[in-house]
Amino acid sequence: MQFTELTDGQWDYLRPFSPPQPQVGRKRADDRWIINGILFVLTTGCRWRDVPRRYGTPVTAWRRLRWWSEEGKIQGYLRRRGIRSTILSNRRNSDGKRRRGRSVRFNELTYRNRGSVERFFGWLKTGFRRLTLRYERLNAVFMGSLSMASFLIYWRRLERVLKQAHC
């Protein structure tokens, strides 16, 4: 997949996700360019230090992704928008009670839905080389990358559906 920068529509969708500029001190780098730098790494699979300078410094992009991931801002934003594809939850122990014994290995409903999971991993493999070629040292950075990739997959599918509805 070829890298493309955020469109104006995508940025309008993501703008509430970015925190306001600080009142005192040095201004933060432009969030739109930093997100473009993060997406450049995700789609091309390059190292962080190979991010083009027009997207800010590689350290800034990596730290911003780490900070957004550790603070739970990406997950919270995706939840508010109704995107639940990367939100981890333990449904087996959702009531808080500890279970003993072996877990159930076969569930007919999840078996029927396995195609959507396999399709999601196929989309990740075709469009986001960073997630398939390299791994991140920090789990928070990997989860942030996965969340950003999920947002782009969701956005592309939404655009496709809307185009078909207008035709």
C-alpha cells in the first residue's frame, strides 16, 4: 500500500483527539504532521529515524504515539467514535469473578465470526508493513500503532460505503 497523508476529512475527524496547545512555554509540533509521520512509519515499515523531516522529528512522533497510547487517549477516542475493533476486553471474566478449570475452547458464535478476524489481519498485512515486519519494544507503542491502523481501516471502509450509497 502506498502512503498517503491525512485528508482534510480524516483530520476533521481526528482533530478533537489532539490536546490544546500549552498556554506557556514552547508550542508543540503540529499534530497533523506528527500523525502523518506516525502513519508514514506504519504504512512503509521504515525505522522511526527514517521519517521525513517534514513530519517532524522521529523522536517527537514516537513519543507522541507512546504518550497517546499510555494515556489511553487513542482507545478512548475510538470508543467515543464507536470503533471497537482494537479494544481489549476479557469477556470471560467480565463479571469480576475468578473462574477455575479450563476455559471453553469452542464457541459456535465466535467460530462463525472468525472470518472477520482473519479479514482484519489480512488488511493489516496488506496496508501496514510496520505491524507485520517489525515489532515495537513497548507494548503501549504497538497498541497505539494497532489503534491508528484500525482507524484507517475503518475510515477507508466508511468512505467506500458512502461512495456506494451515493452512486
